[in-house]
Amino acid sequence: MRKPAGEGGLMAGFDSGSTEFRMLRSFSASIGADPLLVQGAGGNTSIKQDGVLWIKASGTWLMNALTGDIMVPVALEPLLDALAHRSEAAEKAGQFTLEELNPRRLRPSIETTVHALMRQKIVVHVHCVETISIAVQANAEALLEERLRGLDWAYVPYRRPGLPLAQAIAQRLKPATNVLVLGNHGLVVAADTVGEAALLLQRVTGLLARSPRPASAPDTDALLRLAIGSDYRLPASTAAHAVATDLASCRIAASGSLYPDHVIFLGVGSAIAGPHENAAAVVARSAVAPMSILFPGKGILMRRDANAGAEAMARCLADVAARVDGTARLNYLSPKDNAELLNWDAEKYRQELNRTGVTLQ
């Protein structure tokens, strides 16, 4: 969708080199480099000005916000109109991009409609592990009520990212709402300046923080023996082993998928090795070679072709599970939820960018 960029057009008066825009890019890179806030291509930030919503491109990494051109301009009012009329066009926000300012022809984030709905100028969406560890619990809203009292927040039960999530948010959003906790998904904060958004993010994550359970050190010698004769290797991050060396975390992981990016980058659920199984044996009984294999009490192995996105999500699983009480009742994504994610064009696009390495540029 082309929009006028000259005098009187949507871009009139917008300065992508403005102080606020530069601050957003710097803040985006900062949170993108923190694995407790953002993992891989997850999370997104945006800024609104003069009828344009600049938002992180789908599949790109926030940590590259200062070194790469990852922000995409979207015509705000046409998108909001499509959303208000429940038009299918709102599902594909790429139809509303200002192509003359998008030379790489990147797609806007799959969360663009969420950012558009928030009235504030700056919107920050993160996959904060502190938030997710609460948002996956059956009594998440009650737990949040205790911790977020006094803030203008709303809890939104899980919906597929994109238009279904935006519609669910619209039902709970009030004019003053500036904090959203998304069930089985993450956190959104919004403010009128980058500085205010940064402070709000710090405040909310601090209120939701809890210490992770300590985990035993991985048995890397045993893992290397278990990898013999297979296409598996040790993970890039030692922290990823904790999901298997802590048995409570291992039980949590064994029961299914807790959030969308796990499904997209690691597959549905987690593969757990039996007491006498090596990697080759687990693959032999699996329909598809799993991206990672958990060996209880020892650690994990990653498939040799696992890319940086999968590596980031392997660590994320360990970080989230370690912050969930082992006796908590959890809401796992259903088979329908998993199928929606895996068969969704927007996520197939993001997976392809991740597979080919575009996300790392």
C-alpha cells in the first residue's frame, strides 16, 4: 500500500532521525540483548508520529536495532479502520506499509495490530521470562492482582498472536491502560516517551520477578557420549541445561508447549529421553528429529542444525521453567493452538527468515 510521503502526506513532519526515534532504537537494542526480556526474533517495539506507526520488522532481532534497518512504517488510521471493521486485511499489516520507506520490503511485526491499538506513542512488547512464568499459570490473573496493584494493567487470556490477540485486547483495553500481560505469551508496556516506557518496563518486571530454582551442573561428558552416532551436540548456552538438570523444570517441560515461540522454533512440546536412551534412540522413536532432547539429571542436546533462534528458545525454556513452582497448575497450549501457529503464513515467513539467517543481519 503506497501512501504519499511528500508535503501534506502521512510522512509530513516525521523525522526518523529524531531524538525520540534514536532513543527507541537504542532502548530496543538494549532490551533485545537481554535474554530474560527478549529471545531471538521475539519481542517488538514501535513509535507513532504523524499518522505513521514505525514497528520492528517481522523476523528481525531487536538487538540489531542500532546496527540494522529493522523498523517498518505502517499507515496507522487505515490499519485501525480495518481492525475496527474486523476486516481480514488487518491480519496482514504488510498491506498498510509505506513501501517507499521500506526498501528491504520487510513485513511489519505480526503484533502490529496490538501496537496500533495502544493509544500511547511508544509501545514495547517483550517475552519477559518473569512475566511468562506467571502468565502460563492457571491462576495467573490472581497472582498478577497481588503484584501489580496500583498500576493500570489488564490481563488478556491466550489468543493466537496477530488479529485474534488484538481483538481480545480490544475487549479489555481502557483509555488509561498502559500494561498488558498476555496469557502464555508476554508483556506489553506503553508510554508517551521512551524514557517513561523504560521506567515502566523496569517497574513491572521488578514487581513480577522471582528467583529461579537452583539447578545442578550439566554432565557434559555423559551428554557427549549420548550424542555419539547422532546429529546432536551441546547447546550454545550452558544455562539451557537447567531445564533438564532441575527435575521440576524437566517435568514442566515434559507436559507440553507453554508459549508460541517455543512451538515456532523448537517444535511442539519437548522430547524427553528415557533412562537408557541416547540421542539416536530418541530420534528413532520420533516422527521428526526433535530440535532439542532433554536428558533428565544430565542436560540437553541440540540438533546439529539448530540455529540461533532455536538456541535462544532452548535457554528461554530453562529460564521460564525455573521460575514456575513445581506444584503450580499450568495452562499449556492446546493441539489446536499448536496447529494454528505451525500452519500460519506469518509464522512460516518468520521461520524462513530465521532459517536463512536474515534475522541475524
